[in-house]
Amino acid sequence: MQKVFIDEYAGKVRLVKRVGTRRLSLRVSPKGGVTVTLPYFVPYREGLEFFMAKRDWVLKAQARQKERTGNEYVSSASEIEALRVQAKTELPPRLAELARKYGFHYNQVRIKHNSSNWGSCSAKGNINLNLNLVRIPAELRDYVMLHELCHLRYLNHGPEFHALLEHVCPGHRDLQQRLKMHKLI
Ligand SMILES: [Zn+2]
């Protein structure tokens, strides 16, 4: 049995009655929710009063938890869809432009969402680009595209591949290092 109370600042407070519990207790979860567990025979009103008495402590605990998780990027499905729309609009024209400029011929380009690579190139000349590319600086985006375009000639990371990539994308090893600071979501 439970009741939910919404506190203006602390958010959702669940009052949960539990058989076998003899004391009132309070827990703040990392996602911000507050749970007050109370013995079965204790009225909900008392659970709420218990929360009110500890409200300041709860707000401080929530602020601390928010600080800890604030840097983690949590992506939602709608956010990914927005990136996909942007990626489909922006990435293929840029790939075509770079290919034209340096004389590369690819078969198809597809926009993908995965957490394993920024891009890939198949032996059939198909290029996949990760929709995350629209989140990073333009020079890194171009580096990834040029990297995949160079794979149209060399399907490995040998010296010839790197020489070609350096020719079309000077300083590519620095860009490669900078790219590592960005995370795929
Ligand atoms: Zn590669």
C-alpha cells in the first residue's frame, strides 16, 4: 500500500506501508525520488510529518546527488531522433562535397546510431556515418568522413592509408586524438 505526495521542492514523495517494519525510515534515490517507509499501523499523515521534519536534509541530499550525476550525459529517445534528423540533413551533403573535392567514389551513405564507431566503410564502397557526428566540431566531423573515404582505397590502417589521409586531412593524427575526448551517446 502506498500514497504519493508531491512536494514543491523535493518532488515525488512515496509513502509506503510495509508489514513487518517497526520504524519509519526515509530514503532518497539517485533519480531524486523520496521514499518514506512506515509500519502498517502508522497513518500516512505521520509519514508525511516524518518527511517534513527531514525535508531540509532531503533537499541537501538531492542537491549532492544531482552534482554527482550532473556531468553524465543521459540521452532520451526523442533526443536521438532529433540528432538523426539533423544528421540525415547535414552529413550526406558534406560527405558528397568532400568526395568530389578529393576524387573519391562511394556507393551509398547511411546514417547509423551505435556506440561502437563514428563511421565505417565496407568493401562494397558503402559508408556508414554515426549520427553523433553532428554533436562534434566540424573539423572532427570532416576527419571522420575523410577517414572513411580513404578506406575506399585502403581497407586497412596501413602506412599507405595514413599517407593518403594525411594528404587530404593534414594533422589527422591530432584530430584522431581529439576525437577520443568525445563520447558516443
Ligand atoms: Zn578506419
